[in-house]
Amino acid sequence: MGMNEVLILASLVVGEATVAETSERLESHDFGRRVDDGSIYVALQRMAQRGYVRMRKKRIVSADGRPRNVGVYRISNAGRDAVQQFTREAGAVRRLRAAEGHA
């Protein structure tokens, strides 16, 4: 699993979101890089196929007044497990680097 996918999944831990809302969540934290909406959409589709997220359609009225359907995504138990696994592995890397004298 790539860093973008982990960041997206971690943003969904706090609650379900659309692509735009996920983008806003990611931008509100300083990760040192931006994840564009297209990348978020593709990653969510890929993670839905793997069972890490679930998607439902929601009907909204867009800014120009037209009704449209948008996907609303929520993390699944498998997605939560994947975030926890990544967190454990990242912790192990930090401990190894610290043991070698790296910050």
C-alpha cells in the first residue's frame, strides 16, 4: 500500500467523506506534499476493489444548481487493519533508525 492510500484511509478513520472532503482533510494537515483530487478518486476506487473502503452514492445539488450523484466513502474493517499495520511498520522503521543514531 502506498503513502497516498494510507493517508486517504487515515483521513477516513474520523468519518465518511466525498473525494472533495477527503482532499480538504488532507490539505488541512501538512504532509509536505499535495494529493490531488484525481489521485484520491483513483486510489479510492482501487481501495474499494480491495475492500478497504465502502462507497455509497449521494445526490447533491452542485454549485451551478444541477443535481448530481457523488460517491461517499467510509473505511472498512480491512481498511482500519491496513492503517494499523502501516502504523506498526512505520514505528519499527523509526525504532531501527533511532537505534542506528538517525533522527
